[in-house]
Amino acid sequence: MLSPRAFLVSLLLAAGTAFAIEPTPGAGSGNWAADAELEGIVDLLDLDYLKHPIRVDRLPLKYAVTTIHGRGERTVYTFEDPNCGYCRQLTRRLEEIGNVTVHTFIVTFLGENSRTQADAVWCARDRSAAWHRVMGKKDTPPAPAGCRGPTAQTMKLVGMLGITLAPTVFFADGSRMNGIKPRDEIEERLQAAARNAGSR
């Protein structure tokens, strides 16, 4: 049975997205948000999450691949699929923009091959380098037997945030950008987010 807060979140998501959110029972709990690692993630959402920014300080970065370009003074949080062409464009664009820290949550919207590549990246010694090899369509060693990435946790987070496409980007002020945008627009969003986050 869903907790009251989880039930409220499921209603919000159902109202704001194009697909139904089905609860996935946690370990012995029956609560889709009850995994120890994801406890409290529902607090990421305001009551009207489509209009208000999320709490980026509550994102579980231990499930993300982190890349620092230049000084890394700005921050973005991206949700990308290894087989997504627009995600590859975003990866290159953020590298070109520079001076940004990118926390990438690897999603698997595009099937089993995406999961296989996500595991390969996560199980690599240098996850950031492995991610950029995948996004550059270069060969990446497969994950060792028995090593799996946090795909299940990431996809639960995707459902809670109402993410329906890749790439999806959150900036330092919690604002959201869906899809790929021109380089100048991303730079403007980075600067605005830094100002907004600093004024809080």
C-alpha cells in the first residue's frame, strides 16, 4: 500500500505526464519510494512540480556519473540515454561550453542495449571517461559478470520527477530543460540559474 505522500506524488505525476505511473514495491515494504537509498526523494517535488523548480540538493548524486569541464563552477543535472542521438549532442555541447560540472543520471528508455551500456559505464574504473566513449560511439568494455549499475533506482527517480524524454536537464536553480537546445540558450540558462541559485 502506498504511503500518503507517495500516493500524492503518483496523482501529481498522473496529471502531468503522458503515461501511467505504476508503483514498484520496495524490498518487503510495498512502498514504491521506500528503498533506503531513495528515502525522502519525494521531497524533491513541490505540490505543482511542473511549474516549480525541483530541489536539486536532494538529488541522489551517488547514482550519477560526474564530469567536470574546466573549472566546473556551474552545475547541471542531466538524464540521458546511451542510445539517444540528442543526448550525444548535449554531451558534446556541454563540453564545448565548459566551466560546468555535469552530473549524469543514465536512463534506459531505449531498451536492453541501453541497460547493457549503462552497466558498462557504471562498472568502469573511470565512469566519466567510459560515458564519453559511449556517447562518442566508441567501443567500451562490457561490465564484469555480476556488476550492475543503479538503473532501477534511476528509473524510479525518473518516474518521481515526471521525466518522459531524454535528454532532460535540471539547472542549479532547479529549473528544467527538455530536449536539446542551442549552445547560446544553454549558456544563458546556466548563467541565469547561477544567479537565481545564488540569490536564495
